[in-house]
Amino acid sequence: MAKNKGNSAAETAYKGIYGALRVLVHLTAAVQFWYAIYYDYKFVHFPDSENRPSPFGGKFRFLTFLDAIIQALYYTISLVNDFVGTNEVSPKKLPMVRKIKDYLMTTFAFPIALHVGITFWGLYAVDRELVFPKALDAVFPTWLNHIMHTNIVVFIVLEMFISFRAYPSRVKGLTGLATFIGAYLVWLHIIKHYSGVWVYPILEVLQFPQRIMFFGGCLGLAVGLYIFGEVLNNLVWSKELKMAQRKHK
């Protein structure tokens, strides 16, 4: 019995340290992303150039900026959930804040963060002028670039390992993600219609059939990343998911 009490105390201490780490990660992520959004919106102004889009749509024309908002919202909700919700695998009653957190993570935060990171750095490696012209270095700080395009991936992957979440049905999850990506592609064309230029330089050099393939590839990548997240979640939390299934049975 003494041994069991000792194990219980050690487990409680471990959960306390683990919980504190989770709160610290959520707080750090929320603060950095909200600050990055504020700094980008307030202080970053692109120089007038034929290679840049017009101000139509403002910062909201960029997927990077929209994704930063998604990440900031997600980690803020996660922080709220840490204190008034629950991080249990299978609680008796799932609080609304936890339901929102899980859906936001699985459907938007994880796949879109990886999508932005992969496409940005992939195109940057091929030819940075297609996605982030060198002229922007003077107005877009390196630290901000890494928060928007690198840290989003680092923190969301870390989040996959420190917080359990329940994935929705694949139909519900993919429907939400496809709707977001589809709406953003429509938004790009609205901006093109009113400004006369594409948001991203790469779209200027692609012919119509190539743009269709590019857009299709972006949608396909998003779907693939959603499924990757679901598979990764099942691997990371396989033990907890099995316990939850037994509990429901």
C-alpha cells in the first residue's frame, strides 16, 4: 500500500509538472503570435512596387497573416481550456471550450500551419522572389518572418505531443478545411479582380492551366496534411485512445 501511495504521489507530481509545461507553451505561443499580428499590422508596410499587390484586402490578403490569427486564437482558447476546461482524454462531460479547441486544432490550426510552412519555405528554396522578394527584407524583420513561417510549425507539432485532442469524423474535419481553403482561393480571385495583380508573385508567372494545377495541389496538400495530423495523433496518443474506447464500451 505504501508503494502504491508513493507511485500515486509521483504520478500526481508528474502530471503537475506536465500541466505547468503545457500552460507555459500555450502562454508563450499565444503571446508571440498576438504580438506578431500586432507588429505586422501596425508597423510592416510593403514598399510600392509593380511586384507587390495593391493594398486591397490589407494584411488579410495573405494566408500567412490569416494563419497567425488562427494560431493566436487556438493557443488563447487552449490557455482558457487549461484553467476552466479539461485536458482529460475522456471526461464525463466535454466542456464547450474543449470542443472548440479540439476542432480548431484538428481542422484548421495543424494542417494550415504546416501548409504555410511547407509552401513558403519550399518556394523560398526554389526562388524566393516567387514568394518573398528580397526587397521585403528591409521592412519585414527576420524574427517576424520566422514567427510567421517557422514557429507556427514548431509550436503546432509540439502541441500534438503535449495536449490530447479528439479528432472529429473525417467528413466533418475535411469539410471544414476544404471550405476554408476554397474560400481563400475565391478571396485571391476577388483581390485580383479589384487590384489587377495576384497576391503572390508566383501566380503572376503561371499560365492559367498551371494556376489551376497549383491551386489543386494546394488543396490536395491541405487534405494530405489533415490526414497526416490524424494519423500522427493516433500514433502519439494510441494508449490513451485505446483506454477511452474501453471506457465507452
